[in-house]
Amino acid sequence: MKRLLAVLLTLAMLLSLTACGGQEQASASPENATPDTGNTAEQPDWPKRDISFICPAGAGGDTDYNTRLMARALEKKLGVSVVTTNVTGSNGAVCLTQYKDEPADDYTFIMTSTAVLSGNYATGLMDFGYEAYDPVCIYGISSGEVILVSADSPYETLEDLVKASQENPGSIIYGGPTGGATYLAGFLNLQENYDAGFSFMEAGDGADRITALLGGHVNVTNTALINCKEYIEAGQVRPLATMLSKAPSMMPDMRVASDDYPNTLLDTMYVCLALKGTDPAVIEKMNETMLDIIANDEEFRADYESMNLQEAFGMNIEDTTAELERQKQQFVDLASLLK
């Protein structure tokens, strides 16, 4: 009896050890392991209703166009409506100030540009930066601000224009938005760092600046290439240089302003922000969905590249936040010219 009991106990121990060893092997097996995505948040049951995009720029401009382009792609991907509302004023400061203290609802997002965020903060148009919101995704780079004159202007190059302003201070009117990144990197940088002698006139948003230039109210302005591309092609305006750090990928022959005038530089990117306190899992899902669209939605890519003259690209949340910080510091440094 004792011998039988000992045999049974030994068998039980062996079976137990075999079971434990098999379990450990299964857990370590690659085909059973869960990939480490770096995201510990559970995927939310979201969205359950329509999403609201708030755009601080006017209808018809580059920020508005790219907002609506992404909204259309998200509707197909998420199966809900994405409604865009334009709230304009003070180069986007009115909208961003209005919404920064709104309670998060997981369905409201601000679709703006890095130029608005960094420039408005640096010049004091806003007393807050991107940190007032939760970064979601940089989802593209603009066609670039182009320094323009009318087609009948005597100035063929940016160097011609700056030299003329030095020789006849105050005679050449530079139209732009008061404050903001385009003001800092364009007008103010040329005035303070390169002794240009322009006079300045507030000329509104990008589309308004074209109207002011064509109407002869200003002699030079800058606006996004997609705002003025048709006017360039029609021979109504003359582009002198892009303010991008390099020419648009689909217009590689365009002159680059910073090659001759360093710091005349503005890499405007389109960014989605969530209201502060939005569920991190919702932010993660929105970022992943936007990056999937950028990488795989051929209709989106074709429309984006056609209008922006740039290859489609996007950034994850970490890289988006780092780029917002980099540009903020760039324009804080430029704003020192105001002192």
C-alpha cells in the first residue's frame, strides 16, 4: 500500500512539472507572443458619433483644404461624419484661444498649422503654445510659403527686391498677417537681419493677400504655394522664392529664400490637436488611423500630392510633439528681433 502511494505521488509530481514546462514554452513562443507596440492603452470603442474639426483658417486656403481632405478620408475609414467648421480671426488666435479651455469630449479636434502655433506664441498674439492642447498628428507639410510679386513687377529675384527696398526705404509695401510665423520669418527677418526697407501692411489670410497683391494694394507678399499656384500658371504673379528649407518635392527647381537669406525659413506643417484632457486611447487611435490613411489611401495621397506638391507623410505622437517644440523654439528666437 505504501509502495503504491509513493508511485502515485511521483507520477503526480512528474505530470505537474511537465504541465508547467509546457506552459512556459507556449508563452515564450513567437507565434503566441503579443507584439510590443509601445501603446498600453486599450483600443476604445470609438467613434460612436460624428467628429468635429475646427479650422482656425478661412475657407479656400491651404489649411482649410488639407483639413477637409483628411476629414473626407477619415469618414471613409471610421464610418462617421467629420464636420469642418472655420473659426477665423487674428491669424488663428481667436479660434485657438476660444477652444483651449473647452472641456474635452473626445470628438472635437483643432486642425491648424505649426506656423500658427509657433508664430502666434512667439509674437504674443497668444500667451500659450501647443501645450494648451494634446498633440495628435502632424499629417503633412505645406507646399511652402512663396514670396510673390505681381507679374508686371520690375523685380525678378528676391535679391532685386531687397536691394530696391534698401535703396528706397518705405517705398515697397510688404503685405502679410500682423504677427505670426510668416511675419517673423519673412518681413521681420528681412528687415532686421538684412537691412531691408519695406513698409508693412496687414493683408489678412493667405487668400486675402493674393487679392491685395493683384489689386495693387501691396507690392510683395507671401502665401502658400497652393493658394497662388493657379495665379503663377496664369502669369498673374511671379514667385521669387520659397520659404521652405528646400524646394517642394514636386517643384525642385524653385529658388529657396534661405539659400541667400538664412532664417527666411518656414517649414509649415499641418497638425491635428485634441482638446486638453482627451482620452489618450482616442488620441492614439486617431493618430494610427491618420497614419494609415497617409500610407495606404491612394485617393488621399494623390489629392494631397497634387495640391501640396509634396510627398505625403505623417508623424507619430512622439515625433509630432518634438517637432512642435522645435518650431516653437525657432520662432521664440526669431521673436527676439522684436525687442
